[in-house]
Amino acid sequence: MYIRALQISIKCHSQEFGFKTSFEKGLNIIRGSNSSGKSTIVNSLLYSLGMEELVGGKNESALQYSVRDYVEYEGSKHFITESSVSIEIENQLGNIATITRPIKSQNKNTKLAEIVKGPVLTENFQGAPEFKFVHDQYSAIYEEGFFTFLEKFLGLSLPTVYDSNGKKVKLYLQAVFAALAVEQKRGWTDYIANIPFYSVRDARIKVVEYLLGTDVFEQEATKAELDKDSETLSNEWNGLVRKLTAQAADLGLKLDGLNSKISVPFDPANIEANKIVEGKSYSIEHYIDNLKSQHSKLEIKGNEFKDGTSNKTIEDITKKTEEITSLAKHYEKAVSDLAIQKSTLASLSTIAKQAQDELISNQTAQKLRNYGAEIGLSISSDSCPTCHQHVEDSLTNLSEVGSKMDIETNIRYLQSQATMLTRQEAGLKQTIQDAELTVKDYGARLERARSILNALRNDATKGTTLSRAIIKQQLFIELEIEKFRKFTDELSKSIKVFSSLSDKLKDNQSKRKILPTEHYSSEDKRKISIFEKMFRANAGAFDYLSADIADIEFNYVSLLPYLAKIELREIVDSPAEQKRKGQIIKNGSMVHNSSASDFVRLIWSYILALYQASSYPTVKGNHPGIIILDEPGQHSMATKSQQALFRMLSSAPGLQSIVAASFDDYEAVFKESTDGVKFKYIHLGEKCITPSKPTTTE
């Protein structure tokens, strides 16, 4: 990316104001006093690119009053009626676009950016504008969005990452620009400060990984797809298991060999569905054969039925009444047994929870005692620190009589108890499932028997040549056979689905094995190593003195510089206070803080190393090739260090840098800092916003 020119246009009631400058490839230095408007220029530049969130806000409210409210000139306030900022940029293919964003306008929405594909500012190109929306939902997704345009124009391909809720989002361009542009107020407080909050987890790390061109995004995307597929397979499996289990329960069937969770490998031969009758188990085929036999016997019995009430019908009524009485007793007992078992399970669960709570309490006490022993507390060796008498190593009440188990013995006992109770719970849950099937079976048989009894009584009171009771029994049998056959067909189809799901999970697991076991591949580590070396070299060139640079290492989790496993940060306490606190230990030690100016040197080193590593021939990262720094000479930075920074920025091949600095308002500091440095010089007067031409009034 190459910024060719910038223009700020302001209209007041009777006067026009503005600022315009061109930039060159390489280093550009904007010099002016602290009140000249350097930050106004930098912030307006960022605003023109939709990056004003880096300075603390969205839209025109992030800008200074001098471009949106009023201009102070010759002791008077000129209130602004219209204002805008335009920027002319060029991409790596040589294509040029001019972007204009209104700051204050009566007829233009500030959420719209006007884009002309050509050099409007430098060559007065005339072209048809197109409009893109900025800072609105999907402005980085839809084709009409400004950030979609800018991403494509710059030839970037921003990766998909995950937010704090696990939702897939884009690594937005504003987050990437936080590593390219450092504003004055808060930009020098961290290695990459002011990343806009988009709920992206570890946003700074993601930005570094992207700029260095690591493969983690592709790997994470692959892993995420595999996770999603695995979850889908599991949900489909679980849903089918629940469906089959419910259907089986309705028929009084018990399913064996079917795991509630998806399994690999899957053996269909292990799945069995058995009918539970009075506690006995029968295969579906055997049960259907019994039903068919009953149906045939009823058919023979129906043919023997004659006019009027037969003695056989009276006998059937008596038998059916006895059957109902027996079934009712069995049903009531089964219901009672089920209630007792559920009550037992509830009690067992309560006991198991109590045992687990006691186990945690004892383990916590053991941990505290062990920690105390490490620092020599007498109480940790069962000795009172005051009277030095023996203290029982137990959590039980000391007033209780009898011997007490020590903590280790109690933990072992409670662990065995917890294991035993867990097994009992599992066994009781299975018993309850079987009991529920028994209750359902007795209930269904009791209901059918009562229905048949009513039919028999009708047969006995109404003379008929056709037994309604026999017909009803045959109908029950036919319906039951049909239900079991449908279930058998459903089970066969489901087994095929289970096999397919298991095969897909096996394929999913095979693909996972191919993925790198570590977050970074060997190639990624090589790129990070180059970044690390560049950082150390920069820190040395910038005269970083708070630690031995050779001892600085990069943490591969945070991608930040560490010394003795402690992140390098800015000093908070004075050196004497740090020494008192044990924070500084000389000769190869824990010097982990830096002076304020040294920490800024670290930020310089970090920001510049990102470009250097990204543009390294064997890395080929994604850095856009531009760095913008507002007042890099923070905290009375040494002139020698600033000169080293400017020389490095100026000599970096393919990099455009724009630096706004006051140089402490000293000409000598400016000359010394830029001695031997090639740069484009943009010198501001008292104010950067100056009159352009008067507006005629009638």
C-alpha cells in the first residue's frame, strides 16, 4: 500500500480552509510544533481509511474540533458548515483510488465513503464515483461495504477467526492496522495498542500470525470444520438413539449393545432388541411367532362359536377376570418397586455427593498443608505454632472420642467410597430402566385384558354367531405384530445409519491425525524465529539498555518478548524500589521491566520487525508495507535512537512510512535526528489548517 496524497477540505460561512500534501515512497516526516495539528493530519488520514477506531471512536466524533466544529484563525472562530478528507492510495499492482469521507455535511451521510478509481488529488482525474458504507453491519462482508473494497484493493485475504462465543468472524482490517499505525495518546502503551474490540480471542496474536503469514488460520479452520462435523455426527447419532429408545420403550422392548455416544468402530451384530414379559427376555422374532400362534388359536376358537351364550364364553370371562386380578397385583407391585428404586437412587446420589464434597474438602486441606510444608509452617507438620503440642491431622470434630483417620487415609477411603457409589448408581439406573419396561408391559397387558373382558361380557349378554371378544383379541394381536414389524424395519434402517455415522467419524478422526500436534508448524516456527531475530536486532540498533538483548526470547504463546520467562514491560517502580522488591537481580537475571523510553524502543522494534519479517524473502507474509507513527520520540527519547529509527525506516525496501514529530520544537534535534537520512519533508506552519480561498457571497 502506498499513500500518494492527502487533502482536508473545510468550508465555513465566508472562508475555505484546508490542508493538502503529497507523500513519497520511503520515509515521510511531518514536522510541526505540538499545537500545529500533526495529530489532526494523522487522525484524518486514518479516518479517510475508516481506521479512526484506532484513535478511540467511530465516525467524525473521533476527530479534532478543527475539522468538524470550528477553525481558529487570526484570533477568530470560523464555524464549519462542510468538511471532508480525501486520500489517494495505490496498490501493489499500480492501481490508484481516491477515497473521500465527509466529516461534516448537510447532504452527505458520514457513514458513506466516495471512491473514484483514479488519481484525483495528484492529477485532477475525473471519474464516476461509487459509494460504500463504513462502520455499519457487514461493511467488511458485503460487496457494498467499504472494508470489503479496501481489503480487495490492497490484495489482502483476511482470515476467519473465532470470537469469544465461538462464532466465526473475520479478522477485520481495523485490527490489522493497529500493527501499522501508532497514534500519540494511547498507541505507545503496548506492543500493539488500540486494537478495536470485536470479541476476537487473542486479537493481537492473530494479527501477528496473519502478518507473518503463518498457517495457523488454515489449520484452525480445518480443525474447526472437523469439530463441527464431529458435533453434527454426534448430534445425529444421539437423536437417532433417543428416537429408537423411545420407540422401543413404547413396545416394552429393551435395546442392548447400542452406545448412547457415537462409537468407532461400530459392530451392528452387538445390537439386540428384546421384549420383556414378566421379567423374561424374548427376541422380537420369537415374540412375533408367539403372537401368530395366539392368533391362530383364536381363529380356531372363533369357528367353534355358536348362537347364544356358550359355556365357553362364561369360562373365558372367569379366566379373564382372574388374569386381570393377577395382572393388577403384578402392576401395583412393579409400580411400588419402581418407586422404591427411584427413592433409593435419590438417596444414593445424595450420599455420593456428600462423599465427593468430603473428598474435595480433604484434598483441599491436604493441598494447603503441603503448600504450608513447602514454606516451613509448623502447623503443616501437625504442631501448634503457639504451644507446640500435637494437632490431629483430621477434619473431624476434635471432641469426638476414638481414633481418627489422617487426611491421606481419609482421602483413599473416600475415593474408594466414591468409586463404589458411582458403580452402584450406574447399576441402579439400569435396574430402573428395566423396571420401567416391566411397568409399561403390565400396564399395556392390563388395559388389553380389561378391553377383552368387556367384549366377552357383551358376547355373554347378546346372542351372536360371531365373538366380539375373539375379534378384538385378534385385532390387538395384528396391531401388535404390525408395530413390531415396523420397529424391526426402523431398527434395520437405523443400523445402516449408525454404520454410516461411525464410518464418517472414523474418517474425521483420520483427518485429525494428519493435523500438526502443536499450534505452530515447523515452518511457522521458522517465521517466528526470523521475527524474533529482527526484533532483537532492532532493539540493539535503537540502543535498548534495560536488559541484555541476547537474553531476550519470544514466548510462543503470546508472541511477545520475554526475559527470564517474564514479559518485558515498562518500569513502574524506581530502580531502588524494584531492587528492594527483588525485581532486579544482576548478572543474568530477572530484569523484566524497562524504562519508559526503553519500552517505546521495544514497541519500535516490534512494529518494524513485523514488516521486516513479513517482507523477508523466505517468509512472504501479509504486511501491506506501510507504517504510520505519531510522535515516536516519547519520554524525551534520545536523539541517537530516533536517528536509528529514521534510518531504518528510510532504508527498508518496499516500505512507506509516515512519521509525525515535533522534535521537542528544536531545530538542532531535528537536524541531528535526520542526519544522513533520506526522507520527504513536510513542514507545518503555526497551524496545518490554513485558508485556501474565499467563498463569494451575495
